[in-house]
Amino acid sequence: MQTNFAPDRLDTDRLIREANDILRTCVHCGFCTATCPTYVLLGDELDSPRGRIYLLKDMLENDRPASPTVVKHIDRCLSCLSCITTCPSGVDYMHLVDQGRGHIERTYRRPLVDRTVRRLLASLIPNTGRFRWAMLAGWLASPLAPLVPGRLGAMARMAGKRPALRSTIDRPRVFPARGEPRLRVALMRNCVQPALDPEIDAATVRLLTRHGCEVVIAEGQGCCGGAVQHLGQTDAAKAYARANVRAWTAAGVDRIVINVSGCGTTVKDYGHMLADEPDIAADAAAISAKAVDVTEVLAELDLRETAAPPDLVRELVVAYHSACSLQHGQQIKTLPKELLEAAGYHVVTPVDPHLCCGSAGTYAITQPDLSRQLRTRKAETLARLEPDVIVAGNVGCLNHLSAETETPLVHTVQLLDWATGGPKPPELSR
């Protein structure tokens, strides 16, 4: 793709140089349209990666304020990154659309309701305490949720169950390894997971300590910054990233283990995010290099049974839903399935596994209609497998799909924990 950025901007602005390089990589082939969830639903070229790239090029190249048309189509992007997996030219769409969202946030004044919802999301999601109480209020008011339209109604409907009020991962602490220590790891404490399903973190700690890991919940660690990054709040995202880099650097760990794949994609990008900050750039790059999805470190540890696995493990039909942030954002496609199969489970996958379920962080609230259509589509493909349980590596996907299916939904680590000596996941007991 030809570009015409002003030479003085290319000389002085690293992000503009980056945008220029990304845009020039695109060859207009259109392969991305076939795997873009919003294009599959809407059939509008501007709701495909190629169409959005044209919109972003025009806006960034001419340094003009975002228009309502640009905002509409960029807001509809899930950042599922399926286009990155598909693209034969290696177009770095993730960083381009992040730039576009930041530009929109700086140059476009949204309608009042839109501004209010986005401010609420930026205030509640990164703070576990606030999120927990907001979920509790939503759960108490859930009978009224169907009466509330639009984005505010989607926020209310998100609280489908009573949130957990306590979690063992809510405060800094160290969980000692059982047996001979093999690794010292930091477990990232996700913002919403302790309220939505604290058993995921508990299962992760059991699994890691059982296999020789000392698990640190680091002092000063907070939100990964992904939620506000997707809302275009670049400075806030960087502030969260800086705090985490300092916390994990001080903790002196071998790995940063992340059991929420959306966070993993963000943390692995800290080196890029903070590259322009000389005082912390080297530490950020080191933290990104140490960041791993929990399945990556489990493969490294060579899982072993510490108790005979229940017979039921080998009888279960497990439908594996591959979260977009794991398969496209981190390019981890088969490892979770391989670990589950090695543990004795019969694992099946739905058709079109590359298509997003519609959760996508805040997307279920900012774009409720599209999100609901994608969720229904995904739930139908999973239901055709007639599974006993649905498993995924991202709490957002699990919570989102729970509104569409009666099949138990659990995290990958919960099944691996059960198969190697841990308790049966509560969802299966119910």
C-alpha cells in the first residue's frame, strides 16, 4: 500500500513511522475478510480489516480528527486478531488499530451515553473491589436488566450470577512449592477473575505448586492495561504497564504466569508499549520475554499425576473453545488441547474455531448486538459437539458463553488440576 505521510512527521514521530511501515506491508489481498467476525456478520468492506486499514490510513496520514464513520467501524472491531493469523504479508494490525483508537480518543467527542459507559468501564474493570461491588449491585438488580436498553442494559446483564466476595489471590503473598522447587513464578492477578470465578486462580496455584513452582502474588501488581488500551486510553494503559513491570522486576521471578489470555497478549507487548521510555524500556522488554500463558509453563513442567485420575476424566467429552487472544494474539493454538488429551480427556473442537465468541473484553458492553450474535453462533457450534463440558483459557469467554448454554464451562487449568490430583471443578459437581 502506498503512503504519503509528511516527511517531518516521519522524522520526528516513532508511532507515525510505525504506522507507515505497517500500512506499506498491506497488499490489499483481502484474505483477512474471510476470517473477520464482523465482516462475516455484516458483509460491509468497512467492517473488515482491509476496510478499517483504509480508514485508519486516511485519518492518520492526514492527521485529521476522527469522523463518525471512522469511529463506528473501528469501534466494531473486536481486536480478535484473526486477521493477523490469516494475513500472508504479516500486517501488524494490532498496533495499527491501537494507534487508531488512541487518535480517536484524542480527537473525537462521543455522545453522552457512550462517554458515560466508557468512563464507567475504565473505572470499574481495572479495580477488583469496584468491579466486585458493581457486579453485586447488578446481580441484585438483575430482574430489571431486561428492561434496560442498549449498553447500560448490557452492563446490567453481565452480572448473571452473584460475584465471589473473597479470593485467596486478592492480596500479595507467596505460595511455597511442594517438593523440590523448580521455578519461582509470579501469577498475574487479573482484575475481574477473582470476582467472576476465583476457583480458576486457586486451581492454578494448586497445579503450579504441586509441580514445583513457588508462586508469588507480587506487591504492586494491578491491571494489565488491556481494557483501557482497547478503549483508546493509551496513557492509562502505559501507567498500568509501568506499575506491573516494576512490581514483577522487584519480585525477582523466572516467569510471569498468566491464566487470562487477554491479559497475556497485553503483557507480552509491554516491551513495545514502553519502548520510548528509557528508564523502564529494558525492564519492560525483560518482563515481556518472561510472560507466558499458564499452558506454556505447564508444558515446560511436564505434568504428572500425583493421584490416580478419576475414571470420569476419561469419560468426559470436552469441547475446547480457543480464545482469540490465545490463538491469534499469542499464537498458541494446539498446546491447551495437547495438555488436556495427555491428561486423559477426550477433546473435540467446533467448526470455525477461529471466529470470536463476541466477548472481547469490553466489546460485549460497547457493542452488545454484534456481541450477542457472535455468542449465539459460537454456542451453536459448540452445542453440535454434544459436550459434557466446555473449556477455555479466558474468563471473559467463559462468562460470556454462560448466558447461552447450560453446559458447564471451566478453565483449562481446572481440568488439568483435577486430572493430576486436585479437586473436581465445582461447575461439574453442580
